[in-house]
Amino acid sequence: MSRILFILTSHERMLNNELTGLWAEEHAVPYLALTAAGHEVVVSSIAGGRVPVDPKSNPTPEQALAWNRPLALLADTPAFDTLETDGFDAVHMPGGHGAVFDMPYNRKLHDLLFRFDETGRVISSLCHAPAVFAGMRRPDGTPFIAGRHVAAFTDAEERAVGGVEKVPFLLETRLKELGAIHHPAADWASHAIKDGRLVTGQNPQSSAAAAALILGLL
């Protein structure tokens, strides 16, 4: 079976100092889908240690019971750049607003994703995590995401949650500025797409659909 590396945000404050972090569903649902299929998932984060969880994504009692195993792993994670990544077949990056703050500016993460892309491995990102591509450029300056088909948290959804003034940039707008071909769906609709071995999903509701696409590529 395959090995999948999860890389989670370590950032816990919006521009207005409001608490944020990982969106729990985008981690828990794919984790459970992938491990139920027999794959190995290793959970890491940008900085290592405790992963902050956006309080707005706190699970219901029923979800907390179902998600107990993946959520327990958030208490103490290795930093992704301390791991040997050659043995992984895929990388998955859940979202949450925290991802807009630390993923676009982490060169080590970008180098890892370039290696995965060059070696034909699966790259998956959900909701706000496609922000990582905003900071990725090839040596000639070409954006990594130029010409690629993606789904990501839309500007309309950002306005709906009152986040426009709280984030460093609007994700949909930035990806399109970099030449990505952005495919929006209705607010909060489940919507995940693949472009080759690149999987992207629009929002938390797309978690299961993104996991299904990952499974189909492994």
C-alpha cells in the first residue's frame, strides 16, 4: 500500500489576531478515508509540535468520537522538514485560514512539492491550502500553478465568512493572477478536481471528494 504525508499549518492567528489554524474536517476525513483503505498516513506540520485548530471547526460530539484518532495526532507532530520524504507516494495539505499565512512563504515546503511533482507523485491541497502554490516559482520565474486546473476557497466564500480583511490575500484572485485555471462551484458545495496528479478541493465540504480522488490516483 502507499504512504501519504500530511503537512498541516502551524499558524494560529489572523491579521486581526483572531484565532485560526487547521480546519479539523479537512484533516480528519481524508485521514480516515486513506487509512481505512489500508494506506499509511504520517502527520506532520510546518513548525512541528502542537497543531492549532480553528475553533470554528471544532467537531460535534459525534464527529469528535469518529475523528478521535486523527485529532489525537495533532497534540505533537514532527516538522515536515525533519522527515525523510523519498518514501512517500503522496502529500496532502489540509486547509484552514492558517495555511494562507505559513504555506506560501516556506521555501522548504515548496522544494518538497517541486520534487513530488517532478517525480510523478500525488499532491493534494484543500480549501485554503492551495495558497502554498502562490509562493512557488520555477527557476525561470514561471509560477508553478500557471496553466493548471484548480479548485480552492473562493473569494465569494471568503466574503461570506467575513475573512477578506483578515487574510494577506484572496486565494482565488491570487491563483488566477498567477495563471491558474480556477474552477469555482457554489458556496459550500463539495467540489474537488484533479489535473494530472494534482488534486485540489474548494472547501471543507470537499474533504471526502478530495480523498476519493487521491485514492483513485494511488
